[in-house]
Amino acid sequence: MEDDLRPEYDLRQLLKRGVRGKYLINYRAGSNLVLLEPDVARAFSDEHAVNETLRLVIQLTKIRVGKNPKRARRAG
């Protein structure tokens, strides 16, 4: 059987750089990893900015629904 993988996909080299258990603490803490699309990622400087923006969206959603639920249903 012939190896038809490109040199940049050589698993012997790629697996040398791996760190066992690198994300174990986050996994056990219940952390969620989310992959952002490149255009979305460019809008944020770091993970703190992403979290603050999402918290604001959550607050705005609660305010909108809390003031006039009928209007929120029609808009969505």
C-alpha cells in the first residue's frame, strides 16, 4: 500500500507537537469551545470581547421580551 498523504499531513510529525490533556481542566469545568467563522472572529480582539458582546445580546433580548412580548413575537 502506497502512502498518498501530502508531506504536510505527516501524522508522525503532527502528533509530536501534541500535548496530552491540554484541555482537560476546561473540559472538566464544563467549558464549551466554539469555532467562530473568520469574518466574525475579526470583529473581536479576544475571548473577553466575545463574551461581553454575547452578554449584552442576552440582556437586550431579555429587555425586549420583558417590555412587550406581543411585539417581540411579531418581529421574530
